[in-house]
Amino acid sequence: MIPFNKPYLTSKELIYIKQAVEEHGHISGNGVFTKKCQSFFEQSWGFKKCLLTTSCTDALEMCALLLNIEPGDEVIMPSFTFVSTAIAFIRQGAVVRFVDSRTDHPGMNEHMIEELITPKTKAIVVVHYAGVACDMDTIMDIAVRYNVKVVEDAAQAIDSYYINSKGKKQALGSIGHLGCFSFHETKNIQCGEGGMLCINDEQYIQRSEVLWEKGTNRAEFFRGEIHKYGWVDIGSSFLPSEINAAFLWAQLENLEAIQSKRKLIWEHYSEALSQTFSLPFIPQYATNNAHMYYVLCSTLEERTDFIAKMKKQGVHPVFHYQSLHVSEFYKHKHDGRLLPHADRYTDCLVRLPLFYEIDENKVIEAVLNCY
């Protein structure tokens, strides 16, 4: 069986974990490897401040706290996304206003955002589905005109870029006021479970460290900026252990090689399957980080049959999200608007296996056998 995903190991993960345990003697978080990882992102992509978290969900929850989301505040986001995008804000009492997907891409339809803005709108949460950028010029223009904040859910978007109207490449996660990444084992760069909050608006930097350190000003204390630390705000245990950070550092050292291999696999899929399926759409303003390769069936029945036939051949493709507006938890809270394109991707989208060590020729052969 070719699984949907297989986490790639570079051979350095256990070496660095051993260093964290035996040499540095600090494994509870915010140690040498945590700082290495955070500096890597700040220096490589220009984020003003990066904080590793235990998951992208935690990073999103920090965003909701930093933006002071309160009961009754409205937050706009796509319906076709993972539940974490919504739940981080719903936990604070927010009312979520879901946006439909684009006709040409599962990402949110940027031109449907403005009609959902009300005086209660506090934030727009952008999801860069499959690592493909949303139209950030359009979104940031709306945010400025209505004085709302933008959170980039860049869980799938490491090493992917937006090319703005002036031709400048901007790393995804660095454009909005706050950005979030995932290092779950299904992501390009992973540490089993992990995430990161990126702060691009300096007004949130100091408080983000306090939330990150369980509501204390401990980070300032360790930098020698204050003589003692104490409880100064709300917060939680958002820090990952040094063991996770050490694992992640081994992956980051091999980022270029990992990305190059994934892009080759993605291109091979496209070349081989272009006569069978419409290719995943990448707008001119977006780059491709080869996070996933998906195909679209015509109906739910066709997709069900396709997945079953692939499994019989020893290949394990998967469908993706159920639109959140029709989820068991939120369907009674949704405002009743129809979101047909999100529903279409819910029923018809299939993700093919894509990981570093895959033999994609076997996957391609299985797909062609189905059609």
C-alpha cells in the first residue's frame, strides 16, 4: 500500500534531540533549538517576530487572544478549511461569517469578502489553501478601508509567496498582521506536531510573548530587561518542547532539498495527468510550494468510486475538508447563505499521496487504470 503520507526524516533529527537532552540540558521549551528555528524564519522570510507553538491551532488561538476577540465580534473566513481556523475564534465567542470558495480554486473568493463586512467585523482570516496565495492586495485593501485585522492561516504555505501588484515577492504569512504555520507530520516541513505564530504588526510583539509564556513576562526576565517576572496577563502553555524544536531544526536545514523533491513530484503528476483531469490552478500572483496535489472528480459518486478503485490497487488517496458551514457543529449557527463552490470541493476534491520518498509512477499508473 502506498500511504497518503509518510513523514520524511533527514537523519539529523535524533542527533539534535540527543544534543538537546545531553549537551544543552534544557528540553522544556524556548531553548537553543527553539531560538534557532525562530531566527531561521525571521531571517529567511522577514517576519518581525516568530514564536514556535505546539500546533497551528495554538497559533490561531493566540491570534484570537491578541486581537481581543469577544462575544459578538464577527470574523470572516473561508468555509472550505480545517476546523482549527474557525474554532480558535469561536472559543472567544466570535460569530463566524463564512466565504465561499473560488470557482477555479478551493481557496476563499476574495471578491465576496467585502459584502460580509459589518460594524461588528473584527478580523478576516485568510487560508492559503494548498500553499497557494489568496489575492492579498485585494484583501489588505479591504482591511485598511474597514479598519479590520488580517490573520493569515498559512498552515500549508511554508516557502510559498505572493507576488503583489508592484511585482514584489512576499512570503505567505508575512503580509497580514499575524500569520500562522503548521509543522504537523503531513506538512512539507514537520516535527510530528508543531506550529508557529508570526507577528508582523509590532504592536502585538510584547503581548504575544506574554501569552506564549503562560501570561507571565518571563521572556523579558530571561533577556535581562526586568529584575523579576510575574503574572501580568492571560495566556497558556503554547511553547513546544526543545525535543520538537530540535526535530524541526533538522528539517529546516534540509528545506531546499525537501522542497525541490516535492516540486519534482508535483510536476510529474501534472505532466502525466493533464489529459485526465484539470490541473490544480495557480494564479499568476502565487507560487507553488508543492504542499499537495489534488484532482477534481465530477460528482461525489465518482470520487467515492475512484478512491475505492485506487485502494484496490494499493494506493491511498483521501478526500479533504467538509465545508464548515454544513458541519454538525455549526450548521445551525450559519446564516443560511448558500456556498455552492465550497460544497463542490467537499464532494469532488481528492488528494493524491505526495511525500519525499514516494514512487509517484505507481500512483500515476493506478490513476490512469481508473480512467
